[in-house]
Amino acid sequence: MRSPLSHILLLWQSIRQSYFTLNAAPADLGLPTFVSKPSMQPLSPTPPMGFNNWARYECNLDQALFTDTADWMVTHGLLKAGYDTVTVDDCWMTMDRDPVSQNLVVNTTLFPQGMLWLGKYFHDRGFKFGIYQDAGYKTCGGYPGSLGHYERDVAQFAGWEVDFIKLDGCYIKKNESLPESPTLEPTFRQLYEGFGVAIRSQPRPMVYSESAPAYFAGLSAGTGDRVGRDWYKVHTWIGQYGQLWRHSTDISVYKKDGKSRWPSVMTNYRFNIRLARFQKPGNWNDPDFIITGDDEGLTIEEQKSQFGLWSIMASPLILSTDVKALRVEQIAYLTNPEIIAINQDPLGIQGRIAWRTDDDSDVLVKPLQNVSIRAAAVLNKKRTVSTIAVPFSRLGYTFQPSAVPQGCEYLVRELFSQSEEVLKVLNPRNESITTVLRPHATALFKITTLTNLAACRPTFPTGAIYLTSSLLCMDVFNSETTPGTAALAYQCTRNENQLWQTSSVPPSFENPQASLGGVWTDPKTLLWIKTLDNLCLDTELTNVAPAPGSKVVVNPCDATRETQQWTYDPMLGTLFHMYTGFCVEAPGASTAADVSLIPLRLWKCGDQKDSQVWSMPA
């Protein structure tokens, strides 16, 4: 039975959550009013795949580039593998609109047959047709933008039988009539919403790729990177209007200058792992193009790493390369059906961090629709060969040895090498999958449970819990198991004291069928958050009045202890303490450059506050 104080606190929580409900769209910007027509079919239920010219060719484009690319993709199996959308990026039009109709004008020197013909060329071969525009008054290349012409441009694209629109965000001016804001976020929201309404007003379904978040990402400087102001806020609304969104800096474009493109790949990867909470079927975080190809800026291992990481994160797989220069080895992994199946899994869960270190290795885990199969990626961040052993427990296999004395058998298959072995596991905390990786290489594993026992399958979301701005991990001080041990934010490591599981309350953690569906995304679900030593996230409070600043600790899990009940709201990113109405905070944590021990506390809940926004396991 709840105490009277508990009832009061729950009422207070309800009021607080109502106060923090996401704000409505900002006031009108003077755009045309559209009548929205609901889509007759779900768009992009799995991550889009295809080709875009930009990162390889930029403005060096013409009709032959796209027809030759499409033909080559058909004859070499890329279309069959799922790369089914060919998108023409910037610089395809003339510098001025038609003076009479105000329509966009195709540069017929580059595209002599025009866009309707090109779209038909794609469709006749089984492709979808994508095109580029900009929400501002000019495109990034200086061509006519769509501002003031949203309905007209979208209707023109529909007339060309376009299937996919990429909308950039250059040349957008602040609208002074909107409520005061330190950034252009309200302006971007109104513009991207307006363009989305224009798309929905057309009877032709068109996938909408939005670049708005990229303009709020800030700059990255390795491990000290920061996210830009209002970056999270943009992500709370972007999925309402479109299906995928470019969230960070452009991937490095092709140059024969001898410089590595690997730092660019890692920058966008780091931005992407901060955003897993926003992703679901039909809403995809887009860390930009796959740049496998003839560029000397990436080694073959780095190219495979990008593809493997993008695949396990369920990111769009959009090639931007000279496809005709792809080697047999590159085509083989780009069309590997097992890797693509992981990327295209219907659950749409972005692979989550099981462990990460700044300069050693990362491990990502992805639940799949088939609960007997789980994907895992192991990234070697070093510039040297590295042997990495990943305990089964880090991958979500956490059965008690006493419950399955005969052990559990798993088929472990590495998808790049297509090597496999059967492993019998008696204790998942002590037994590992071991891989030897070249510099910057990634191993991508498909793990199939062979033993037909529920306990042998992954049963609960398991992995790291980390602050998405600083990338500091939730940690149990000194790996202690003493009741009342402090929970901290600390530099992420491989250590087991940063491994957490979540479960609804009730049922208990002993129920192996409790959470086979993957991550918790319902902000009303009560959660336990525990270590493998059955210590649950708790507070030092018992039956005293709520007080900001109370320490967050771990205590033996107790189903009757209300102070061990939490909720997680993926839109806010906050761990909300049901008993007190406060949120878990790491005071002062804002950048990954901070490697100090930061004791966690309860504090008043903020709105996308860097020290309170967490990523949860899958």
C-alpha cells in the first residue's frame, strides 16, 4: 500500500509531466495553408537504401551519371539487394525560376531529357526516384530554394513522379515574429512542418528526408565534442513530419588529397549513438552516406566498419560512391543478405552501446524480431591489431548457471568473414566471444540461441546507460556490492559495474518472459534498473519528504520498495524517480572531456538538460 506521501508525490508528478508536455508548433510564418491528406500507406517502415551523388560527385553531375549508375546497380545486384532509391542531389536546376509560372527549371544542359524522363527511367528498372531541395530561399549550392514555393515545388515533384525528397536547410533567416529564441529552432520547425504538410497534401506518397537537425549539431572535436543548443529539441518534433533526418555534419566528401575520412565517419557515428531514443519504424536517424568505394581516404577495414556500424544502428544505407569502381569484395559485403537483414529488421531498434571506451573499443547490441537471434558489433578503435573478448553477459545473455546447469549453446556467426562456430556457455559472465581485429575494423556477429530454453535467450534490455551529451556512463562506485553504494557518472569502460538491465515492475527479474520486446519506450512503464549482482538503482530516501540533491545509490532489489521505481521518457531522455518526482542528474556533466567521478543525484527535471539526458539499453 502506498503511503499518503506517495500519493501526494504521484499527483505532483502528474502535474509536472503535464507541464513538460512538448510545446505545440510555433506560430504561423505566413506560409500557404495546406489541406493535409493522410498517407494511404506507411512510409519507410525499414531504413531507406539507395544511392545519392553528393559525397562522391557534389555538383559534378549529369543525366548519364544517374542512368549509368542505375544500370550498373541492376546488373551487379545492388537493386536486388535493396538499394532501390536513386536521388539527384543539389545543382540539378538553373539559377532562376521560370519567370511566368515560378516553377523550378531543370538544367537541360545536364539533364537533356528532363526529370520526368529520368524518373521514368528509374521506375522502369525498379528504382524509386529521389530529388533535392532546400527549405530556405537558396539551396546550399546557390540555386533557387523552396521558401515561399512549398506547395508549388512539391506539386512539381509529384508531377515528375518523385518518390523521395531530401530537404536541406541552407539560407534560412530567423522569423522575428516568432517568440524569442537564441536559435533558429522555431523557424526551422515551422518551415519543415510546412513542407511536410505540402507533401501530405499530394495524393502521391513521397518519403521526406529532413536535414534540420544537422544545423543544430554544433561542431565535433573528438572526445570533447558537444551537441549544439536546441539539437535535442529539434529531434523531439522532426519525426512528426518526415521519415528520416540528417542529424549532424556532412560526411567527408571524396577528395584525392591523401587525407583520411575515418575521423568524419567516427564523428557521425558518435552523434548517432546519442539519438537511439528517437528511432522507431518509420523514423530513422541518418548519420549520412555510405562512402565505400575507390577513395584512398578509407582503408578497406574502415569501409567495412562504416557499413557494419550503420547496419547495426538501423541507419539508412545510401551509397555515395562511384559504383562502377566497386571491387568484388566491396560488392560482396554491400549485398550480404545477412547484414542487410540486420539493418532492415522490422523492429527497427537502433543498436545500443553495451560498452564503449574512448580509444579502445565499442560493442553495440541489437535485438531482432526473432527473439532467438541477436546482432552484435565489435569496433576496434585502435590503430593497431587488437584482440577483444566480449562476455556473453554484455550481449544480454544473463542466465544464472544454477538455472541451466547443462549450459546454453549458441551459433556465433561473423558476417563479414562468414565464419561460424558453436559455443557452449555455462556462465555468461565468465565466457566470451573473442575476435582479433585489424586497425579500425569491426566484427559483426549474428548470435543464434540453439538451446530451446527461454532462460538461454536474451530476456531483458541489457547494456550501458550513458549521458548522451558527455557520453559518460552510469557506474557503481568501485564495483562495490555494499548496500548504499553510490551511483556515478564516469568515463565509460569495459567493466561490469557499468552493465545495467531494465525490467517493468512488476513482473520481477526472475520472470524470463518479462521483456522480450526489447527497449522500454513507454514513459508510463515503471522500471527497475539493476546490476547483474541484483542491486537496483535507488535513492538514500525512505519515507522523508522529497529533497533536491538526494544521492542516487544501489540497494538490494526489493519489489516493495517504491524508491526503486523509475520511468524513462525517450522524448525527454530523463530517468524520472516516481517516489520523489525528480530526475537523475550528473551535476556539471556536459562534455566527454570530463573524466572525474560525478556522484548522481536527484534534481528538478529540466527540458533536454545535458546532465539529465540518458540513453538506455536494448
